[in-house]
Amino acid sequence: MKKIPNPHLHMLASLAMFTGLICVALFTLAASPTPALAKDGAATAGDHPSQTVSRTITLKNLRAGLDKLKSYRARLAWSFDGKLADGKPYTLSYTIVESVFPADKQGYRILTGTQTPEQPDDQATWNLEMFEVAGVAYMSGTLGAETAKCEPVPMLSGLFGAGELLDLSNDSQSVRGVRLVKAGDRVNGILADQYELDAKTFLTRGIKSAAGNIWVARDGGYVVKLTLQATGDNAMLGEEAPSEDESKRSRPVEGKLTMEYVVLSVNKEKPITLPAACKPPQSAAADIPIPKSAANAFTREGMTMFQSEEKAEALIEFYKKEMPANGWKAGKTQSAAGITQMEFTKGDRKVNIFITPNPVGKGMTVIINEEK
């Protein structure tokens, strides 16, 4: 069985973007508050009657508080059941089970999924094991008929975290004024308060109906559990890029989305040990500079990828200065649609540097490709 090639790694990153768009869309709220959900006030606090709990809360970030834990274990189950433009049924589902050590930036994840029918450039099934240790992501498992044996992979660091896919980073993508329905509920032994989402909570294109619940930990304020059911058309899955008619026919046009995220335990995970079979990452060529801001760096077969929180202009200036300082001759620099391409040569060697907005999260992604 052959190894998973780079195109399929990009497919995995695309899946992360796809699911991230869905999560963001489903939690985008109206700019104005929704007083009809509940009135401000307090309720008796379940297991601790002497405490009181606000009847409404605002969550600016669904991962807030998780980074304060020593470790946690969580599961995300996600499914979409709908129809294609030609009327044929379409289903996509996946499950992520993860153990995370926030302070150490380490994680272990199992990702399984199925898709019917198989889409262009995708695989119908995947069963992947992922490690994130010392800033490097590793993957092993199967993607359709292809396999990988604990190899370092680009840009997967954190992208497939169950919590990462629920990350809402600004006020316009927060959960506001959700109504308390039960104070002092316990989820996997964690004392939490349950709040209700309903159709009034959502304001995004494509959604026809939506309902769900959020359980927030009494100690730490993090989301312990989230359930969601929504129906709608393909607009709730994000913008449809221009494509050929065949690709348009293979895109789901309507369906039902179901999601459950739950924290299974906190501060009980054992340290992550990287299997001996894992291959160490390669190093970039010594004369190709990498900025200090680089994160999640990956090098394989002449290609180096990394992420940076610097702006595109700063990265462009870095390579304009540092590549010639390392003996490279500058060629053409061109920009289009937010992507900048820079060419450099040294003798019979040629390097193309692409600087593009990070597909998931903030900052930029840099791809350095040396032609062989």
C-alpha cells in the first residue's frame, strides 16, 4: 500500500477548513441582543444551592478556559446527511477523540470518517492517528487505500483538534444571551450549567432551523458539552467556489447537520510518548532562511511549509533581504488574490516562495519549493 501523498494532506487541511466554516456559520449571531430568549437574573445552582448562576451568558470563544487545564480528553462527533444537486443522497461523518496538554502544546488524536458517495480528489473512508509533540505534527493510518506510518505532516498541528474546530475568535462570532435551562447538571462528573440554543440564536445564510444546548463548567468556565442539530441548504456550508458543472452537481444542496462535542475528563491524561516508528522531520536547506516567527514548520522532499503571525508585507521584506544575503539572486515577485510568489535562483537551483493567508486561523502560510 502506498504512502499518503501531499495532495491528500491538503485534502485533510481542506476538511478542517470545511468543518471550521460550518462551526463558525452555525454560531454567527445577530448584531443586536435577543431579549426574547431570557431575562437577566439568577437561578439556584443545583449541587450548590448557596450559589447562584446567571440566567443568560455570553461566550466569546467556545474554547475559553481549556488552555488553563493541565490536560483534557474530548470527543467531537459530526455528521451531515443530505442530497446532491442531482437528487442523489450524500453523507459525510467523522469523529475526533483527543487528549490535549495545552501548556505543553501536545496532543494525541484519532480521526475516523466516511463519505458517500466518494467526492473528486477525496477518499471515501479515513482512519488516522495523529501526534503533536514539540511543535511537530505526525500522522499514521489509512486514507482510503493509502497509508502513512507516523510521518511528520504539514499544517496539521492543532487543525484537527475537536476544540480547535469550535474556536470562535471575535465578538461577531460569539454566543450571546443564551438561556439557562438547568443549573448544576453534571457531565462526566464535571459540574456544569446547561444553556439552550434555539433558532432565534442563529442568523446565517442557509439555515432553516437549528437547536442545541451548551453545558458550561462551573469551575473554569469552559464548554463541557455542546449539542447541535440544524437543517438548511448548501449556503450554511460556506461559499461555493466557481467550478465545473460536474463539481457543482457533486456538491450537497440541502441536508441535516448533527454535532456533539463533549469533554470526557480533565487533568487525568498520561503524558504523550511518540512511537519509535515515527520519522523525525527533515531540515530545510541551510541556505534558505526561516524567520523566527515560523511555527508548525515542515520540510519534505524539497518543500518547506510553516505558519507565521507576521503580516505578508513583513515576510516579503524578510525574503527580499535574507535570500540575497544567502547567495540567492532575486527573480520575479508577483501578487494576485492575496497570494505573493517570489522567485530566487542560485546556480542551477531555483526556489519559489509562496506567501498566502493562513487557511485556518490568523496569520500567513509560507510555502518554499525548491525545484529539483
